[in-house]
Amino acid sequence: MRNTARFPVEGANSLWHVYKTVPFWKVVKNFIVIELARYTPFLGMKSWLYRTFLRMKVGEQTSFALMVMLDVMFPEKISVGTNTVIGYNTTILAHEYLIKEYRLGAVEIGSEVMIGANSTILPGVTIGDGAIVSAGTVVHKDVLPGTFVGGNPMRIIYTKEELTQRRANDPIYQQQ
């Protein structure tokens, strides 16, 4: 199960309660910053925008590709380590509004992580250092360090130990 806090609501579905959970002007500001960053090709500028205006923790040399969509309501709940690549059109969510409740959960992405294009990362997920997430994956649970995952539903393609063994037999890695 993902690590999320649950907040029940009465009456209409939880999305009707959105501005009781997050200030309207915060969402407007976040939306403008995220949209500006989505289209800029300047990696350093994106990280600076995220750190400065969204209060995200973003490590040095981390790269957000074009069209990455961050959680517009709670981006401060997202942290990304150093030298990580977030692929084109990836969505990272820290909230989910359901019928009878809404849920919030921090998303922690480690260092040296590769997230493929068009992936979706759900709230309350931790992706360990050195993990690889294949393109188009829905990350609905934690990913252990060094693990290669993919698909929908997400499954382990190979573990850190299997990756180490593959690299030991790969001539490209033996040259280094």
C-alpha cells in the first residue's frame, strides 16, 4: 500500500472540496510555474523554478524533460535526488481526489534514477536510488533501489543483483 494520509469528506465528491484543502491562489501560482517549466528547454531554469517557487527538493544535475507535469496542488511534497532523469510527459502526483475522501502522500525519487517517458507516479511512492522505470509505467508502489520496473500494472523486470550480473557480462561496462 502506498504511504498516503486519508481525509474523508461529507456530501459531494472530494474534488468539490478542493479549495478547502489548498488555497486557490497557490494553485494558480503553481500552475503558471509548472506550465512555464514544461515548455522551457533550459534544465537549470526548470530546477530553479521548482526549488524557488514550488518549494520542491531537487538535487543537482537532475533533468526534467519537456512536458513533465508535476502535482499542481502539492508540489512541495515531491523530492528528487541528484543526477536523476525524469522522462518526457511524465506525471508526478502527490494527491488524489476520490468520491468519499482525498489522499495526500509525499513522492520521493532517489538519486541516479531514470524514469522513462509517459510514466505516471502516484502519491505516497518512494523510488530508490539507481532505479529504472520503463516508459509508460504507472508507479503505484515503492520501487527498491537499483530495481528495473515497467508496465501497467507495474512489475519488476529485474533486480539490482540481476542488473549487476548483467553488467559484469556486458563488454561495454568491462571497458570502464
